[in-house]
Amino acid sequence: GESEFGERVRLEEMESEFARRGDGATGRLVLLEAGCGVGNTAFPLLRAHPKLFVYAFDFSSTAVRIVQAHPLHAEGRIRAAVG
């Protein structure tokens, strides 16, 4: 399996890529995360990047319900579904 360190390095690479991008007019970023689990990647990214919106999908309905119960979901910054 992948080490937690390897996952953290990829997350930091994504964050630096987000810092360089945006749609010019609004700076809004959209991410699709397939296999979101309970949001361990999506939520830190959302907290670090206020203009980020995430579409999150997972096969586990339990994991998706946990994402949907998060305050950032209620704010409309992430949309989670089973798929």
C-alpha cells in the first residue's frame, strides 16, 4: 500500500498546483475526486483554498453520508454522491 507520507506529498503537490491556477475571472477551482472516502483529502484542500469546489464520489454510502454531514457540505462547497 501507499504510505501516508506519499499521500501527503501528493496532497502538497495538488495544493501548490491550485495556488497557480484559477479561472482568471473568479479564481474558482473545481475538483472531481473519485474515491473520496470520508473526505480526508477534500476537506483539507477546501479549508486551504476558499474558492475551491469539490465533486466527490465514493462507492461507500456510509463514507458519502459522513462527507454530507460535514459543515463544508452544508455551505455548498462540496457535493458528494455514491457512484
